[in-house]
Amino acid sequence: MINVADGNDVSQIYDAVMAAYETEGKPTCIVLNTIKGKGATFAEPIGAHSSQPSEEEWEEAIKAAEERLAAVRAQ
């Protein structure tokens, strides 16, 4: 079993998949410890797995995501 501490971190997931490819002779299980609603401003604070956000909540979430993307691109 491969335990990924931050299942919302793409690089940790990638490393786990690569480690699984290297495992021979037995099945491999990858466990991702995730945060429900990660990155969605209307869902993450309450741990919502599925919800019906209002139009205002969608707009807020999209704006926050665009700001995070811009910050990543600026690095």
C-alpha cells in the first residue's frame, strides 16, 4: 500500500503512481488522503463532497481559481 499524505497534491500522486509501477509480484493500492471540495471556496470550508452552489458562490469560486492559476503562471 502506498499512502499519499496530501491526495490533492498532483506531484505526490504522480510519485505514488511511479512507485506503484515499480512494484512487482503483488498488487498495489494507492490511498489518497484528500480534502473534500479542495479549492472550491463554497465547498472546502465545510468539507462538502457534492453541493448545489448558488450563482454567486460559483462566481466567487471561479474568481479564486483564476487568481490561483495566475499566481502559478507567474512563478
